[in-house]
Amino acid sequence: MKRIRSSDFALLLISDNYLKSKNCLYEILELQKDDNHWDKVLPIVCEETKIYTAFDRIKYINFWEKKTIELETALKTIDPINSTELYKDLKLFKDISFNIDRFLKLVSESLHFKPEEIIDKKYKPIIDKFGLGINAESLISLLNIYLITDLEKREIALDNYIDNHKESGYYYSIKGSTSRDLSKFDQAIHYYKKGLAIEPNLFTILNNYGQIAQHVKKDFKKAKELYEKAVLANPKSDIARLNLGVLLKQEFNDVKGAEEQYNKILEFDPKNAKAHNNISNIYKDPSAKKVDLEKAEYHLVKAIESNPNYIEALLSYGNFLKVYKKEMNIINAFKNWIKKVTLKIY
């Protein structure tokens, strides 16, 4: 929620539930700390949400004032030492009560849309607000084509698309990925190269081309180059950093470089289960010369907390307990848990 201030822009989908959610409104409080925050905000107000009169706004002030009084009263019954987090909630409720009227007034007086208007206008208001420099109609057409699950039909749709639209990096990204999914890897590379000639920093092509270079062509140097460019193009993408981290450790024996990629992910996404699991593998791998079993266990626990159904982390932690802690009862408990999760998935 704190990361919203560092975002390039924010779409606020405002509903009655949104205005009664402490997490959503905490984001608004964070956003308002930025003096220019409204330049990067586009509110989208759901039809049934009433915010345009003083009486509409009073309803939400009353809601948060009531929540504040209820929590304040309840806190008097317990020892403050045992309620640190609850007092943080109380402060948040008071801040929301104080700021919500100003926020709703600002929304009602600024440029905003209903969800139906955004869709009817083919997302043009979003494109215009944030100056993305994309032809909205063309992009939506491409996205609809990408949703075609029959790959041969998708290829035909892409051929028909280019009869009426200009070539673009996005077009060749989808064209290449369709060829890849049909196992036409050389053809996919051909399209990816054409896309990069138009848009050299298009993240999707750089990452997907890197995967073919790594897993199909075994050209690890090329894969590394492409993943590194993908990371530069989209520094907050976990996908490219995970791919690069695995490649660095497995094929270049660059443990430090891999660890750096996983730690970067955890800086902007502290609950990324895969990053926690991968960095744990580094800390319990003797060949990596960074053995730290305490850190390894910490990151495995974090991976499972972030995604309780993450099979790889569950198996890894079960093995960790068996090998390093000799805790067979826990192992059996983990085995039963994994069976339940597996049945749920399949």
C-alpha cells in the first residue's frame, strides 16, 4: 500500500466497499503525501456510489467516526502493552475520518468516469490521462486476439489485424508468443527481432525471447543479455528478475548476482513467495559458499506465509526440517498438508 506513491499512475476504482476499507483508504492517505499526487490519479466511480452532495459525504464521515469510537471503547478494556497494532489501527481510523471529506470533494470536482464509460470509450480516457502514447483501439484489438485460445485461429486473426493496422512491437510480441506456443521457435525469434527493431525496450519481447534463448537454444549469454535489458525496461517486474537470477546461478555460477536479483524483488514485493524460496536455496546450498541455515529457514517460512499452497516451498521446507532439524513429526504433518493442497489443485 505504501508503494502507491512510487507508481507512475493510479486508477482508483471507487465503490461503497472501497470507501469502507481501511486498506484502500490507507493507500489514499499515502498518495496524498505527494504534493503532485492528483496528476497521476484517475478516479473511476461505480454507479451506485454516492459522493456528490454534502449528505453523501457525511455518511462516510459518520461511518469512520463510529468505527473510531467503537475501537477506542474496546481498547479501554485491554492492556495497552498487548495492543500495539490495534492502536495503529485507531490512529488510521482517525486519519481517515479527518481526510475522507476532502478526498471525496476532490474526486467529485475532478475529471472522473464510471466503469461503463471507460469501456464504451475503449479505455481512451485512461490513455489520454496518462499520455501512454498508445492507439487504444489497436491495443484492445490485439488483447482480444491474444485471448483466442486456439493458436491457429489466433494466427489467422493476427494476419487479418495487420491488414488494417500498423505494425507495432506489441503486434510482434503476440505474433512471436503464438509461434512459441506452437513450438515454432525460430519463427518466434524472427518475430521478436522484428518487434525489437520497432520498440527496443519492449519488456514482454525481451523476457520471452530470453526464455527461448535459455531453454531452447541454450544460448545463455544471449539470454542473460535479454533478461538484463528486460529488467532495465521494467525494474519492478519479478518475472524477469526471477529468470535472470536462476540463469546467473545455474549457468554462470554467479550466486551474488542471483541473490541481488531476489533481494531487489523483495524490496518492492516483500511477499513474493518465489523470491523467498529461491534465496533460501542459496542460503542452504554448500556449493554456493553462503550457507546460513537461519536465513534459509526464515525465507522458506516467508514463502509459505505468502503462499500457503506453494508446493515447491512446502516440499523444500519439509526436506529442510528432515535434513537439518531431524523433526520427523513435522515432516509427517507437512506430507499431509501437501496431500491436501495437491488434491485441491488437481
